[in-house]
Amino acid sequence: MAENKKKVHFIIERQDGPNSKPYTEEFEVDYRPALNVVACLMEIQKNPVTKDGKKTTAPVWECNCLEKVCGACTMVINGKVQQACSALIDHLQQPIRLAPARTFPVIRDLHIDRTLMFENLKRIQGWVKVDGTWEVHNDAPRQNPRVAQEAYEISRCMTCGCCMEACPNVNPGSDFIGPQPLGQVHLFNLHPIGEYFKEDRLNAIMAKGGIASCGNSQNCVQACPKEIKLTTYIAKLNRETNKQALKNLFNK
């Protein structure tokens, strides 16, 4: 019976709309073994009553896969940006403080707008152009296993935004595109078809707000839930952009 009375204490930073002022509300949830933050938010959603008994609206957040694949449930938990679906209550100090990742615009409460990252992917041409040419061609480009393994590691990126939130150079006063799109430049430049447009991507990140704005703080590596070695790949891009700059100079 004693275990059934154990509570999980939350302090949630809330915001009624994009232009509203943030405020906090406190909630309690009955403890169960192996609870994660998303499960607790779902419990609060069923009966949104604050710790002091006040009826309120249910906190808004975003989630989808519930298995650390989609990246939707990114939030700041006890000061650390991470995925709410993999944040286990047993591993968190109480009271558990939840806040939105404020590198991105807040839609409401813990729900953020990650459009910034997708727009930056357009800027760096984060895709492979496929026209069907190689589908019936015996000499289609192949990728060696070493390069494929490197590409696989970067391809696990789920556009969650943790690296963007952790990076001190991504802020309202900076035009830095951030570590996430830089990692994707390296990924698509490794692709045997994607590399045909390698120069376009390198020139894109050589522009203002590109790779030169990276301060190599290493925060992105520490924050990445997929443990992608972003600064290693950004260093490789640095070398490639230097080569491209010389190429541009002599091709004038």
C-alpha cells in the first residue's frame, strides 16, 4: 500500500500561446515502476488538476513513436534537453522540471515548432535527386562498406533538435544554421549519387551562418540521443570547405 501512495512531482513550464508569457504549474502523478515522462504527461492529461487541487487545462506536448525514433517529444527535463519517451522517472531527481526547448518557437506549453531545421535542410539541399537513371543501369554507383557505416551513423538523426537546443551558437542573435543540417551535408555528400551535388552543399554552408559559425563547443555530441559524432563530421566538412574555397578561387 505504501508504494501505491508514492507520488511523482512535476513542475511544468507552460505557455498559452506563441506570444504569451511563460508560467509554471505543479502536478503529481501516482508512481509506478518503469514510468517515463510521456506516460506521466498522459496521466496528467486524463485529469489535469494541479498539485494544490486546482482544475486546469492539460499540458500540451508532442509525441509519436514512443521509442526514441521520431524525435517529436524533445523537451528540457531537469535542465537537460532529451526525449521524454526515454526519460525514466527512476533516473530523474524530483521535483522533475519540464520546459520547452526554447531554441525553437513555442507553440504552446512543451510543444515547439521545429520548422527551422527543415528550412535549413532545404538551404543545404538535404536530399538525393533521383530520376530513375540508375534503376536499369548495371554500372550504378556503389558505396564501400566503410563509407556506408559512416553514413549509417549520421542517417540515424531523427531531426529531434536536441543538438540545436544544446548548441550555444544557435540563438536568436545568431544566424548559424546549427549542427543538425551540417551533419546532413556530410551524409548526403557521402552518398554515391548525392555527391554529384557536393559542391552546391559545400558552397551553401560556406555562406553567412554556415560552418564558420560553429564554435566547436562539443555540446551537440553530448546532447545527441543517437550519439552521433557531429563535431567529427563537422571537422571533415571544414576540410572539404577549405578545398572548395580554393577551387572556387582558381576557377574564377
